[in-house]
Amino acid sequence: MTHKFIIFCLFFLLVSRVSLSKDWPRIRSVEEVCSAFPDKMKYIFDNLNLDYPGLEKVKEAWQNEEIEKACTELLEYYKNGDKIQFLRREEPDLSSGTDALADTILTNVFVIQNVRGKVPYGVDGHRDWYYKGPNNDREWAWLSNRHSQISYVFDVYFETGNPKYLDYIDLFLRDFIIKSMPYPAAKSGTSVWRGLEVAARVKVWSRIFYGTLNNEAFSDATRLLMLCSIPDHAHYNRNFHAQNNWLTMEISALATAETNFPEYKKSAEWLKYAANTISESMKGQVYPDGVQTELTSHYHNVALQNFDLFKEICDRADYKLPDFFNETIENMYRYAALIMRPDGNRVLNNDGDLGSNVPLVLKGAEKYNNAEWEYMATNGKSGSKPEVGPSYFFPWAGHLISRSGFDKDAQWSFFDVGPWGSGHQHNDMLHISVSAFGRDLLVDAGRFAYTGEVADKFRRYAQGTQGHNSVLMDGIGQMPGVSVTEEALSKDHWVITQDYDYAWGEFGKYKGLEGVKHNRVMMYVRNEFWVVVDHIETSNPMEIETLWHFHPDCKVENDKQGVISTENERGNLQVIPVGNTDWKVKVVEGQEKPEIQGWYSEEYNKFCPNKAFVCSTNIQDDQCFVWLLLPSEKEAPKVSAKIVEKSSTSVKVKVTQNDKNWEMEIPYSNSNKVKFEFTKIAGKL
């Protein structure tokens, strides 16, 4: 064989491959896909259990080496079968109805985490599945490969009956599967073959495969390509899954593949492995108080939904899970219900977005017949008023939720005295968020973005103490703390009574600083106000900066006495320094240099300026600082607050408002030594 002939053969194979690739949109029938991808069609039958009930004709054709007939019989088995009824759909009446977002997707313009990008085509006619969006963000590429966009178009098809939407899905999937070949069979972080994307596709594809079986216009070629790719997806999630929160998503996808496609040889092994793996993970991933160990409200919900999905999958398959599995899910729903803010949103903390917990909590209330959760989610419009509450403490997570009640105008706060978290952490210990009268007041900065231009600018701020309502020591924020705790906080860390809530925490790891500790106590006097006590221990002189970040919608100013006040039409807060500390107050909003400060992100890739008040003072040794947080519906009431006495272990504070008088002894670190006295002053209005 001459050298020139070898080159000619290689050139011919290359041209043929390019030609086939460019012709892929025309591959629609069984015959065409078998001709174009004979090895892939054979791969389907290598993975099938041909002795599975109902596959007799498939087996016979395969044994007779009639691959096209075997493929046809396999599709007939699925089309005429009675399994997986919960995903099968009746075809809608045809119409020309449209949906604006779906029509945008049909132009290959996808909105991923609030960023709009148009996916380009390559010279081979395929979409560029590695396109990172306009901001060159790998997160954009990853999420676009989860196929949520065609899941949306799929729903629109059944709402409108417009066949153009199904045509797009058909072509989209054929494009993706052909372009994604070959499956690498190795752990990957690429846009196409990363675990989270693999897991998401299995769930989306299951809906589309079974939901289109009654539609003759959806191509058989795409159906067969899906059937040859699903074992690869299952193999990835079985062999290369991650741990912690990722594991719940990837393993629930493995169980999805098994129960939706039990005809594969390894299906039974997939489910057994998935059940054992996710059960063991749950033990280490969820604290006894029901909180997922990442301690991020957003990802707690993700883990909960995937654990719940896994249980639903096993219930449909009559596969029994350990008793603790259901008990843990119920406990996770409890956390989602009890932390919920009066407006229904979850806590914005660590790497999370602001979002409503109401649908999730109502689902849990129905599932577990819990009328109290329903009451919380509906602001008391239905359900039963909780017998315990309205404040709650989670001793493993270290989260104190303080409330005045469950109505939509209730006072609410979140105080974090717990561990750092097992993932998606921010250096935010001792942070406080506050809302009242239907308005966010003191806020966490949010997560901004993980990668790309937004992350390059804001990621350090989002993760750092400087983006939270805590304290900087000589301009230095907290270092990472304990990822996962081995024990709950003791009872001396917190107490909840009818009149007040109390909790304390401390932190002492600051880069380059020795002998420094920040102890913070928060005491909420129910229906009235919060008292925040910062006890700073130091062996060297230093500057203290106490940070207060307000929601962007708040109109807020400070006066010469250092009092910070919102001036909103409804829903206000005063942050009042108590004592004679000489605070220097700097207002920062939308600052970029010399460092990022005064920015807020309630959703990934969305951000805007907000006002941050940096209250600084210099200390020579240990000091105690007291702040009064006074909410009001409209105009702030007149109040008097003073420090009566300080010691090395506690501070006595007196607050007077009209005819009301509170005297409190607030220990820095012992709930058993709290002293609280409320009196009415005779003769005052």
C-alpha cells in the first residue's frame, strides 16, 4: 500500500465523516440512523436485557441479525407499552399558538442565569455546545447543557399544540447526541460531560422520550439516539458522581434512568447502588436538626428536592428505603418552613439566590399532613397556628430565626452562629439579616456569580466578611472556619422565651492577627427591637469596622450622632449606637475602588448598588459595643437606650420607649444568665 494511497483513504474517511456530520439533520428514520450509526445502534442491544418481558420480538430480530427490524420492534415496545404511565402524554390539539420565550429559544438564544446568549453553529452544522455565553462564563456553558431550555419548550408544545416546538426539540436532541459522541467514559469537567449536566439531561430526556411516543412527527432516529446515549449517562452517574449536594442530583438521575428504563441490563444494579449510596450520603449530609451541611438555604432546597425525588422514584418502583430516609426528608421540610420569611422567601445566605419557599413548604405540608407549615406558608390564611414558636433555633446549623409572628408584616431576623459549611461557604459568621413590615432592611450581599466577568469583579466580596453585617478587624475579614461540626451547640448558646430570643457566637481566625476574637450576642425583644452586643477581645490596638448593609430599595441616611435611619414610606429600621463610642460613619454605595463595597445580588448574575454603612472606631484593648435595631411601620418612635454597666462577662442595657421600660443583663456567652425585666412607667403615654 503506497503512502499516497493511505493519504487518499484518510482523506476519504475525513470527507465522509464531515459529509455525514453535515447531513445529520436529515437522519430521521430507523433505516437512516442504522445506516449512519450502525455501531451506536448495536450498542443499544449490547446494553439491553433482551429477556425482559415484552422484548421477545426485539430479541428474535436481533438474533437474526436484522438490526433495523430490532430497532423498529424496540420502538414499538415503548410506543405500545403500559409502563411509565406518569410520563406518557396525550397529544394536544394542533394550533398556531406561540410563546415569546419559547420562540426566543427556537432562535438558539438562551437565557442562562439572567444572561442572554445566542449559541453559534460550527462549520459542521452543529451548535457549539461548548459556547460560554457573551461573558465567557463556563457556568453558562454548563447550564445550557442541562437542557432546561427544551424542557420549557416541551411544556409550551403541550400548552399550544404548535408543532414547531416539537420539531425544534427533535432537531436539538439529534444535534446534541451526535455531536457529543464519543462518550469519554471518564470523570470530566467539560461543558457536555460534567456530572450535574449529565444528571439533569436524564431527567429532561425521560419526560421528552415518553411524552412524545404518541407523536409520529417526532423522529424515530432521535428516539434511538436517546436510547443509545442513556446508558452512557447512567454509567457516568454510577461511576463518576461527586459527593455532598452534587451526589443527590447525580444519584437521583441514576435512579431515574433505572426506573424509567428498566430494560437495560444494569438497571437493577443501578437502583441498588443508588439507594445505598444516597442513603449513606444523607447520613453525613444532613444534620440531626434537618439542615443540609452546606448551610446554604438555596442548596438545602436543592438537596431536599432531590432526596424527595429519589423517594418518589423508589416508591413507584416499590423499592423500600430505610425509615430514616423519610424522617430526614420531613425534617428538611421543617427547616424550609421554619426559616421562611414573612414574604415567603427563604434566607439569603452563602451561595444562594433569593427565592420563595412557599410552593416547597406547601408541598411538604400536604405530603406530611402538617397544617402548621401550611399556616406559615399562607401567613395564617389557612392551616393551624403553630403550638411552638414563632422563633426557632437550629443547634447544629447555628441558625436563629426570630419572629414576632407569622403575618406578612411580622418582624423577622436571621442570626448565624454556626459552622462555616461543607460547601458554597461565605466568611459570614455572626451575620444578621432583618426584615419587618413586608420590607427587607438589613441584607446579605448575595452570591453574584461563580465564574466569568461578574465573578472576577465580585466573587471575593460575595464570599468575604465585607459583604455581610459583621465586623472587620483592622480591615481584615474572617478566615474559613469549621466545615462540618461533630456536635450541636450547647444550650448555653441560645434561649427562646415568650418575651425574647437570645443567642451568641464567637469567631477568632483573622489572617495575620493573633489574640483577636469577636463575640456577638443578639437579643430580640419580641414585637419590639433587637439588641446587638459585640465584645471584641484583642491584645493589640486596632481599628474596628462594624458593617450594616441595607436593601437597595431602602432610603437610608445617618445623622451626626451616628444613628442610621431608613426613611421608607412603610417598613423602617433605625440602627442606633448605644453608649459613648466615637463612631466614624462612612456611607459606601456601589464602590469599586480601592475595594468592592456597597453591592447587592439577589439572583445569580444580577447585581446593583446598595448602601453600606461602615462604622469605625479605634480600640486599645478589650471593648464592648452595643447597637439597638429599632423597627417601625412608618415614623420611628422616640426611644432612649443606654449602657447601665459593663463587665468582662456581660453588659446591662436599659431601653425606654414612651411608657415602656426594658432592663436587660446580656451575657456574652451564657444563656442561663440572661436577666430580663419589662415594666410600664406610670403616668406616661
